[in-house]
Amino acid sequence: MKPATSIRAVTLRILLVLAASLQLAACAAIMPRNAPPEMAAVSASPVGFRDVRYWGDEPAPRFAEASMQRASAEIPASRPLNFLAISGGAENGAFGAGLLVGWSEAGNRPAFDMVTGVSSGALIAPFVFLGREHDDKLREVFTAYERKDIFTVNIPGLLQGKALADNTPLSRLIEKYVDRDFLRDVARESSKGRVLLIGTTNLDAQRPVLWDMGRIAAADTPEAIDLFRQVLLASATVPGAFAPVRIKVRIGDRDYDELHVDGGVTRQVFIGPSVLRLVAGRGPRRSVSGAHLYVIRNARIDPQWDSVGADVLSVTQRSLSTLIKNQGIGDIYRIYSVAKFNSIDFNLASVPADFQVKADGPFDRSYMTALFDRGQEMGRRGYPWVKSLPGLQSNEPGITAQLPARTMAAAAR
């Protein structure tokens, strides 16, 4: 049996197999949309909301900075800030979930001042943000469900030009856990200055979007529950496999709909720009120097050997999985440079190279349970966080992986 295959690779394989025989999909009826005009799209806001999101490839606006300023005011000067960034990884998200639960059991998991999540990491992040009392639900999400609870095959949808699979089951799972009480808990923690950011990708703009979930939750309305759920679903929506999530936005007095998909399309893992704004200004803001940053990459980072067939399907599938792996490593390099430039303590975790359990397709429950258990065990024992960049670790005493100062300065801007 081959190593676990990501849902993205599965999607590509199905697409290529069916493309020749289902040419009619290209001219099938697709639900019309009212796309926002390019020049005005930058000023769009979700209908009924303001200041709940910003572009992930530019400095954070003042409203995002203000949240971290409140956090700084409440945290004793003697205590350093703690940040957590959780990557995507489909079924491999079970590793990060298990690691965090085990870390709780060890008794020294901090209450993070900022938590960010993408894709499967987006489904982990809110539970971690709310603290250890939600660990049982986090365990349940990644060990109690299987493929049919995440998606169903959707050949009729393909013929209508929508998607290869239907993620309505995942949408229902999100609805099960994200209710009004859940949002009020998120709003309460956000009011203390803590930040929960979820990443999606705006397809029209080709840009990452960071959503301040605490600000959404603070509205305490049915519309806030809907938007909160939409953002989580969009962050985990693999394009092509699932239909994009349409988010209604308003520009002036007109409404449009944006298409949002998996945040991993633009960022496999991220740390919010608002962290950097803390060190850029004047006044009572706390410096992030000395803060602790923990990055969980829900994937193997080391190269994995697999004998690849010479056919176009095998070559394309393997190339895509390699691209995704290296995109994730590139994101870690970016985060590392930011951390080092700002004197932040960098810590990296990833699926261990010696984990050899094989998955029987995407979201195989037995595989996810085994991976969760492995992460939990490592978290409980005290995970050996990696302090340097993947591929650049040195065994020589006193030598650590560093980027040139000029490179770090550029990445931090």
C-alpha cells in the first residue's frame, strides 16, 4: 500500500481520468455570480460587518493592531507573548490536534495570545484558542469521523460544472460544533486582546485573506454564526474537489459575491502581520522580542521515497504533492526569517519521519486515530521542538541555521 495520499492529489487524479470523457462539463450550467469589480474589490466588506478581515500579504490595518495592543496591556511585562500557527494537511491535521491535546495533558500548554489556522489547521485553531476544556471536542473531530462525514462523491455536480465532491457533511460538522455559545466563548477571549486568525484564499484576487474570528464572534448575531462557519468551511475547501464558498460582500450600496477556497492555496501556514506592527510604532506597545512562536506543520517535511509510474497521471500526482510539500517548507522559511528578525523564539513541529502507518485513502479514520495518538504521546512527553530551518539543521555544536540579515529584513517588511 502506498503512503497516505492528500485529497489534492486524489482530486487531480480524478480530474485527469474524467477529463477526456466528460468534455461536456466545460459547457454545463454553472450558477451565475455577481463578481465584484476589480478596482472596488479592495474596499469590499462582508454584508453586515466591518473591520473583520484584511489581506494576508500586506501589513495589518489599525483594527488588527489594536487587538494585540489590548493583549499587551493585560499581559504582565514579565511574561513573554505566545503565538501558535497551525498548517493545513487534510487528514494529517490529526497530528497537530493530538500534539496539542498531549501538550495540555503535560500541563504546560500556554494560553496563546495569537492562534492562526489554515485548512485543517483552521478546524483545530478555534478549539485551541478556547483552551484545554475543549480538548475532548478536538479529539472527537479528528478521531470520531471518517470520509463519509467529510465529503461524498458528486458526479452529478461534476456534470453541472460545480465540483468533484460535495462537502456538505463537513459543513454540517462545523454547524454541530460552532453554535452561539461557541461564538460567545470566542468573543469573550477576544475581548481580552487575544487574536484568532483564519486564512482563506480569494480566488478573484489571488490573495490570502485573514479573518479576525473574534471580531466576527463579537457581533453575536445569527449572521455572525453564518459567517464564522463560512470562513471555517472556505479555509478547508480544496478547489476543484469542492465548490468555492460564496461570501456576500457589499461595496457602496451594491452586493456582490466573492469566491473563497482553501487558505493553503496561498499560505500553508502563516503568522499574522499584526505581530510585526507591534514592534514598528511608538507608545505603550510591547515588543515581541522574546516571544515564543510555535509552528505546527501537519505533514512530513522530510523527502519521502515512492516509486512513481511513468504514466502522466502518476507523474502529475507526484509532482503536485511535491509542490505542496515544498510550498509548505517555503512558508516555514518565511516565518522563520520573521521570527529571527524580531528576536522571537522559533519552534517547529511536524509529522515524524518514523511514523509509518499507511492510510486507505483520504480521511481514513484508523490512520487519523493512529496519527492523533502519536501526536498526543509526543505532546505529553514534551515535544522536541525544532529550532532551525528544515534542511539546514547542523549537528555541529554552536551552529544554527540562519538567513542573511538582508533576507530577513525583506521578509519582515
